[in-house]
Amino acid sequence: MSDYILVLDEGTTSTRAMLFASDGVLAASAQLELTQHYPQSGWVEHDPQEVWDKTLQCAMDVIQKAGGASMIAGIGITNQRETVVAWDRVTGEPLSRAIVWQDRRTEPFCMKLRAAGHEGEVQRRTGLLLDPYFSGTKMRWMLDNAPAVRAASDAGTLAFGTIESWLVFRLTGGARHITDASNASRTLLMELAGEGFDEGLCELFGVPHAALPQVTDMSGLLAVTDVQILGCEIPITGLAGDQQAATIGQACLAPGETKATYGTGAFVLTNQGDSIPQSSNRLLGTVLCQIDGKRIYAIEGSVFVAGSLIQWLRDSLGVVHDARETEALARSIETSGGVTIVPALSGLGAPLWRADARGVITGLSFASGKAELARAALEAMAHQTYDLAQAFAADGTSWGTLRIDGGMAANDWMAQDLADMLGVAVERPSFVETTALGAAMLAATGAGLYPDLASAVEVMRGTLKRFEPDMKDDVRQERLERWRKALNAA
Ligand code: ADP
């Protein structure tokens, strides 16, 4: 019986293939690292051919473990968002390296657009800000700077896409050039309410509309793989950007339900239902899900530095040998002794968006040691999340409980501190690969294994661990006051 779901989880540092049984249990997986290219300071690139080759290799590996491609009911793809690939739609060959979401090279173009007064209108229409993070300015950069991209555009053979779009093109033997609505909503080229890419926005960013993919649903019969690629035709039935997939994997299907992923950075998304998000507090509006043409939206806050602060303590300062040691260190003392860290190591994201801010450690004394630094680093996660909660609340969205995931969420001390500082219960699923699980839920629904997404979520979601708030308000206020002072210094 073909009732497995194959998920291709395209991360920034690795590509993975994961095989899920229809009840959401992980049956097999394979993973390969991706080469990171840093040609200049602030530039990050991937080789699209390597992404494809390694994806295919991982997919073949788990298909073999499943007992053959005929066992698979549908494929779900979830990906690092905003990363741009340019290829020739006739030859199917990449025309340049992919520009990765972290890449800052288009800041001058963004500044120009901001100076010309476009940010308000762009934010109102797309939910996004004029920041190099998003795909549109990256496409424009390729047109201006990669001769092969410009030549293909002139010849009418240029295809742009984010990673899921590139993989679908290859998986279908070049038959389908599509992108799902969640990935499309990160390009600056689609209105939040728009069905497809917007001619006016394409003109503003200087991106030819003809080079862009068709915008599709995120679940359903979206494409079918070419028989040559995986050995038989398999329907592609789920597509989603990674944070949207994680939000679905965390079962945030009703308005107000919120998840926070603590990986390298931290990403918080709250379901907004079918109302189009309009933030007055520099949060982002984004498409959370689109099925049968019906959209639901999310409001999103992105924090640039989360787990990477722990990595920095480990690799640059030698405070710990392993990220997990931070938990025992934090527990070994009653307080951080007044030590406060503002982790603005690469500027500050939401809600302040200050690219020029830099990290600060305040309150050091001779009594400060490794434990104080580790505890202050973990406390900084709750402080940053608290500020996001305030911004979400100011936009009219309060969090009932917070559902957490990501590598750092394994830290029980941090999970409890989040509950304490936010004053809300924090829930963590036992299966923390919520991004892949969300893609599996979409694909299982799209393949007809469930009548609707809610049914898939109900069956496929695992058990939860809950952390209840337990902190006196004066302790919380003292922490926040220290944080405010340190933040001003940053
Ligand atoms: P990504 O998907 O962004 O690559 P992960 O979700 O795998 O990241 O999370 C890894 C990050 O979490 C690393 O930066 C690491 O420092 C941090 N991390 C992992 N385990 C712990 C832990 N137990 N306590 C604190 N931080 C942790």
C-alpha cells in the first residue's frame, strides 16, 4: 500500500529526505551537508546543482529504505525561504549561484527604494519591509550583475524561483515552473491579497514577470514527478516555506495560535486567520497556508541571533564545549548576578530592525564566570521573545500558549524561563522536527490520506511537554529593567 509521505527538507546548511508513515511517525531519513560559499563579507551563496544532486541522493536513499517509490503516496517539500535560484527553462541548467536568504548584498538597492519613499506602500501591499532578506532585490541583483541571467532574460528563457520551485522544476523534468503561496509571499513581488505576482511590484523591483513561476496552493495535486527521476511517477502534494511548515506542524491552525522556533535565529509566527495582517510595529505579514485557493495569514517576528549566541559562547569564548552544557550552568546559580547580554551580533531584527546595533554584555564583576554568561545568554532568548510579544500585542495579537521547537528548544531551563518571563504556558512537542512534520501533514492531505489538514494534524501531531509560568512579578520586572538598559547601550 502506498501510504508513506516523502518529505524533502531543504535547510540552509543541509538537505534532508525524511519518510513519514501516514500517522506521522518517522520511518527513515537521510541528510547531506550543503557547501556554503562566502565570496565577500555579507554574501552567502549555494550551488543550485549541488542542492539538486544532494536532494536526489537523499531521496533515493530513503525510497530504497521504504521498499521502492511505489510505496510513496505523495512528496512534500519545505525549504529555506527567500533564497533565489536562476535557471534556463530550456536547458534546465542554473545560470548563477543561488543567493541565500542571509545575503546582505542588496542593502544599497533597498536603501535607494527606502529613500525614494517606497517602504510604506511595499509594506502595506506585501506585508514585508525593504530589507535584503527578501527575494525580489536578489533577483534584480542577478539581472544586473550575472551576464548569463541577463542574456537568458533577453532570450526569454529565464526562470527564477525559490528552492522549492527549482526542485519541482527538476523533479518534473522541466514540466512545471511553480511556487507555493507561502514562498511567493516572501519575494516582495506578490500582494498579500494577490493571486499571483504583481506587475506593478515587478516593475518597481525591475524583475520580469515572465521569469516568475505560477503561484499555487500548498496542498493538493500540485505536480507529478517525471518517471525517469525517481523510477515512477509520484505526485508532489505539499509545498511550504520552512517557518510556515513548522507553524502547521505545531498545529497552529486557529487564529491566535503561535509557535516559536529557536534554531540559529528565532522565528515567531501567529495565525491571523483570513484577515490580512497590517503591522504598525515592524512585524511581517505573510501567507501561512493556501488550500483550494483559500488563504490564511500569519504575523511574523524574526530574531537574527538565538542558538548562534550559544555557538559563539562555545566557539569564540570557550564558555562551553557543547551547547547542551548551558542548561546545567544556568541551573547551577540562582541568578545571573546582574550580567545581561544583548545578542545583537549581526544587528537586531524584529521589532527594532537595527542593522547597525552590536552586541553588549553589561553588569560584569569579578564574581561573573562561565555560569553567569551561560545563564545570561539563555535569559536573552526570553528577553528578545518578550519584546516580540509586546510588539505582537501592540498589533492586537496576544499569545495564549507558546509552542516551541528548534534545536535550542531542547533546553528545559530555557523553556521554563520563557514561560516565566512571558507569563504564558510553553509547550514543546516530543517530536521536534516540526518543519518536516508540517510538510508531511500538507502532503498527506494533498495525497488524499486525510479529508482535510485539521484531520492530518490531529493524527500526525505527537505528544507535548508543558511548562507553566512560575515567577514573581518583581523578579520579572527587575530582569526587564536590566534588559532595557542594556538594549539602549546596544
Ligand atoms: P538550524 O535549524 O537553524 O540550523 P537547529 O534548530 O538545529 O538550528 O538548532 C541549533 C542551534 O541550537 C545551535 O545554534 C545550538 O547552539 C543551539 N542549541 C542546540 N542545543 C542546545 C541546548 N540544549 N541549549 C542551548 N542551545 C542549544
